[in-house]
Amino acid sequence: MIQSGSLHTSTCRERERQTETETEQDATLQSPLSLVCAVGSQDTVLSDNDIKTHLIPFLESLGPREDVLILPPDYTRLPSQAGKITRFIAEYYNFIDDDEADDKSEPERKKARTTKSSSKPNITILPALGTHAPMTETQIRSMFGDELADKKDPCSPFVVHDWRNHVVTIGHAPANMVSAATDGMVKQQWPAQLNKLVWEKRHYNPQKQPHKSLILSIGQVVPHEVMGMANFNKNLFVGVGGVEAINLSHFIGAVYGMEKMMGKSSNPLRSILNYASEKYLEKELDLWYILTVMGTNKESGDVEMKGFYIGNDIECYTLACELSLQINFTLLDRPLQKVVVYLDEHEFHSTWLGNKAIYRTRMAIADGGELIVLAPGVSQFGEDAEIDKLIREYGYAGTPKVLEAMKGSPELEKNLSAVAHLIHGSSEGRFSVTYCPGHLTKNEIEGVGFKYCDLKDMTRRYDPTHLTDGWNRVNMDDESGATEDIFYISNPALGLWALRSRFEGTDNCNDCKDAAETDPIPTFSVQHAADGSGGVGGWVHPPSVDK
């Protein structure tokens, strides 16, 4: 059930009633309004029944369909509950059976039958992988359930997105927008690219398919290192986008500055994507966004749904961002000297994913502080062989060195997302980064610029099963009985941590540009490697700021 709190009150039933009234007045079926549902608050907890209460009326309002394309995130966004929502949609459209039907009474089963679609469309599920590796069958089964995983008649509904090949350029954002976003470093158009399957849905033959194909983009809104706030049209232009668009968008975010991006729903890169959405997507596709906001229960540690939003333009995203900043953005009164981050071994298997530990904490860590990353599942650096090779070759060397290397490297120039990742993954000399991987060697970790510690030793000292999110006092593991205070984060993908002083005088994170520019995190052109770091990065003590 929905618990107390009403930052955003549901509009689903009101929209449905308004649509019914309009239909009575006009024989032509009216489409739902742009904002269909907005419910959530810091105190809200949405159950499965609550989700269906808002989701099913929305699907009913769309009328019968013959073809539905669902764009959920991949396994790296497991807490989003997008897998569950995808399953609910498939059940409504009679694509799979209700997996809880056997546990229901006859009246409950009868009611469930009356809330299903009269149509049985073909359903295709295209996980928004972006640059990530394809989902395994085990991950699909865990995230989407056995019914969808076992669906093979006539073939599996799951399609793998290939960001390097299976894409088409549908238009461009003007060069002047890109130039403004990169302070003139890039003066070229940004290509709006989509998976070919998505773009083909704008066409249909009314004689064979009476209704236009429906596209449902599902995902979680949370602070993000590249886009400021995740999801909305990012799920299209990055999640199922192409190599040129992804490379350039990541580079734009890195050049503009991660610290000026994170937690801001309005920023130059988002403006570029919004331009492409309004010019191409909204005019050509029957596209709807289903967005969630997730939070962690402070007592149990469980991830709970705090907000649920449905719409076909930026309004639902803006409302979701407002709630996410209240739930997922933690402002601290003092800088953190030692931070320990745990990366779930099933979600994080590369530093490409695992470096969220760095992105999401960098605005909270003190100069000369230490970040320790417990990474039992990390076995590689990049999500594909080409980017893995570049990370190993150039390392997390900091902005000046990476940009200098790019000038003489055609490989880096054509893989700007790798350049952005190398910039994002450096502490820029402010604090040290110690990785404790489950499947990478000491030489491999130090070779890319991080410090290395044995996972078993560090897990013994910082045992995730005994730590709670936030401040903890732990033993130093020596005979003296000394203790130390650490700040623990069990999943960096669920939030953003920063010093309150960085945002004083701003109403919210969307207004923080001036604060970020007047108190920038410094970068250093002369960088001194920590002992055992391989001479690339991961500094113990920051050098003095260049004069």
C-alpha cells in the first residue's frame, strides 16, 4: 500500500476520467494527456498492487495494440524494478501468464482477467545496454522472471542492442549547441542515433496493423555522472543509441565537468538530447516513459519504490527528478576522510561500471582522503574488448594527461566515451583510490593507476555484512585496539554524496552551477603517483594547486 506522504499526487484516474469525457464528446478516440501519472514522496512506499493500480489504467487508455516494444534498462539497473514492470506489461497484454495466479482466490483471478487487454500484441524487449555487455540468460531470468526468460514461441522476445552496428542516425543537434556545451572544444553536430528496430516503429501498414506500434521506455531516475540525472531520453539516445552519439555525449559531459553535471536535470548535454527528442522522437514515435524513483529503507536496508511517473514528454521526468534529489542526494556537513564502497558482485563486473564508486562520492571526499572499493565481481576494465584495451593502455591518469594523450591517439579520438571514462575515473590528484577486485591482479590494477589491496584482507577489516550505510567505527585490525571512522556505501548506483558547502545558497541541485564554478574541484597538470600505483594515478597526497 502507499504509505504517508504526497509530494506528487497520482493523476492516473483523473486523466482517465478526462479522457473518457473527451471521448463521449468526440467520436474520435482521444490520446491520454502528456502527464498520465505522478505519485511519490520521501515517505511513500509503492507495492506491486500500487504499481498496477497506476500502470493498468494507463495501458487501457491506449487502446488495443498489435505491436509493443519495451525498452527496459539492463541488469546494472536491477534495483529500478523495471524488470517487474516489464513483466506486468507482458501480463496485461496476454503475452505471459500471471506468475502469481496460482496463489490467488477465484474472485481475485476473475478480477485479474477483467483488467487484461482485449488484444494480444507481439512484444519485443530491447534492454537499453548502451555500452554495456549483453545480458546473460541468468541475468534475464533474475531481472524479468521465468515466464519471460522461457518464452521461445516462436523466438525469445529479448533482442540484444549492438551500439556499434545496429543503429541509424535520425538527425542532428546543431554544432553551436555542442560548441557551447564544450567551451568550443568540439564544434560539430551531435548525431541523434537509435537502434534501427526502434526507428522502424514509426512506420506501419494499417491494413495489416491497424494501430501504430507502442514504445514503452522504462527506467529509474537517479543522479548520473554523464547526464546529470539518469533516464528519460537518455534511455533512447544512449541506452539504445549508437557509437558516435554515445562517444560524443560522454565526452561533452566530461569536458563540461562532472561536478557541474551530477544532480542537475537541466544542463547543456541534456539540452542537446531534449532538442533531438522534440524534433524527432515526439513527432515520429508513439513513445511513453515509465519512470521510477527508488530509495533505501534506513532500517532494513531494502530498496523501495518511492515514486512512479508516466508521461510522453519532459514533465514526468522533471517531477521524478525533484523527488530523486530529495531521496538520492545526500549532503554532508564535513568532508569524508575514508570512504568504503561495496560493489555487488552480480551487478558490477568491470571498472567501467564499478567506477560509480568514484563518480558518486568525489564531491564528498576530503583532499588527501581515501576511497576503498570492495569489488568481488570485477574481472575487467571495459565493457567490450576495444575499450578494455584503451583503459589498460592509458589508465586513469587525470584530465590533463588524458586530453594530451587523445591528441596523438586516433584510437582515443574515435572512442571519446573511453576518454570521458578515463577522465571521470581519476581523482585528479585529490584523493587516493584503492581497488580490491575479485578477479584482477595487483599488476593490472596498479597498471591503470589505482592502488591495490587484497579483497579478503580488506573485507575482513571492512565487513559489508556488519557495516551500515553512513558512518561506522571499525577496528584497525592491529594489537593496539585502535579504531577508525569510515563512511560506508553499500550501492553507489543508488545515490550521490557531496559536501553541503558546495551547494550553499542554492535552492536545489538544479541551481548549483554558480556554486560549482566558484568552488571547483581542482585538476593538476603536475601529478604525483602514490606508492605502488604504477606511476599513473591514485595519489596518496594531492600536490599543491598549480599557480
